[in-house]
Amino acid sequence: MKGLLIANGEIGDSIFYTDLIENGNFDVIICADGGANNAFKLKISPDFIVGDLDSIDENVKIHFEDEKVEFIKFPPKKDETDAELALEYLVKSGCNRIVMIGCTGKRIDHTLANIHLLYELAKKNIEANIVDEYNSMEVILENKVLTDKKGYTISLIPLSECVKKITLQGFYYHLNEQDLHMGSSRGISNVVTDEIAKIKFESGKLLLVFSQGS
């Protein structure tokens, strides 16, 4: 199953997101609290709205109540963000592929927390991406083959102290069994040059950030 999470971050180019959703073949669409405001702007009706409901606009709440959207309410005092709760619901629903939008923006703390949620999903063998108009992010814990990224700028950012023995094939800058360390910018701004590119490494946690153009 494929799920879409709409969170309460920035949604800029509505055409980009509308196309993504219309062509995404999503089985489940879920909003994390104020993400419902973004869904409303995009004229998308979600299957569920999850959270403490402190960020959703009243007119939006009324609209989706009229649309018979299911609300899953949590108390304001909780240990998880609304995005994490929504992702847990998608996982329990059987989603093994998740796209996350509205997960970046002015709140750097929330953006970083959402990247950490990518790591939690990767540990569960769930393919997940944070997507906005400019970038796509995912966390990998094992080798990865890229088949549709030729021409993309890619940055490889360690999420562990050391990602050991990285080998890159099909990239402008090659690596051959070299380590990437947290605290170094060495993995920033490579380019995928081949139709099929490969990332191999022995151990560690790696954040991939794809950007179109330089």
C-alpha cells in the first residue's frame, strides 16, 4: 500500500503538489493536524485527520466534518508530534511506501524531526520520502540502486558517526570504499550521471537529498 502524509509545513507551488497527488496512486491520504489546512488549499479530501487539532483552522475543520472525513484526536500533552502519530497510523494501515509533504519550512526543528522519522521508517523497511518543490529526501540503511535520477544533484549526508566503505557508481564524483563522517561536508552536491547508479556501503545511516539543477 502507498500512503501520503500531509503535514503543517510550507506548501508553495500548488500545481506541483496537485500533480504529485493526482499521479501518486495513493491508497491512503492522512493529514497531521494543521496539514488539513494544506489539504484544503490543494482541494484534497483526506481519508483521516490525526492530531491534537490545535493547528487546524475552524473553517477547514467544519469543511472536512461536512465531507465526513474521519478525525482521530489525541490530547495536546503527548510525546509525539502530530506527524509521527500520522505516520504510525499509515504504518498500522499497512503502508510500505509513504510520501510526506508539508514536512519542511520555517520550523527547522520540525524539519529535522521529520528527517529522523524517515530513519524510523527505514528501520521498518518502509520506503519513505520527504518531498517539496525543490528536493526529495530519503534515509537508507543498505545499498541502493537509482534508476530514475540521471541529471539530479544528490547530497549524501551521514546520520551516523561514520558511514563505512561507500562506493559510488554512476556519479560525477566517484568514491571507492571510502568513509563519510558526520561533521564533514564531503558528500554534498554530487551529480547522478548514469541511467543506473549505485550506492554501496558496509554500514551506517545515510540521508540522500535529491535536487533538480545545481
